[in-house]
Amino acid sequence: VLKLQCQSCKHYSQHPIKRCKHFEIGGDKKGKGTSLF
């Protein structure tokens, strides 16, 4: 389980890590998938 913390509201969210080629943390490394956790 990947524990992520939101930068704005300090909310913790848990995401189970599935088999994927790449996953972004925070979405600030690439401009494509800007999904903030």
C-alpha cells in the first residue's frame, strides 16, 4: 500500500500498488498526469 499525503490539506490517502509501468507521486514531475493526491 502506498501512503500519500496531500500537500494542501495534509490528508493521507492509501493506494494499493498494482502492476503498472509507471505511477506518479503528486503529479508534479510531469505535466501530463497532473493528478494531485
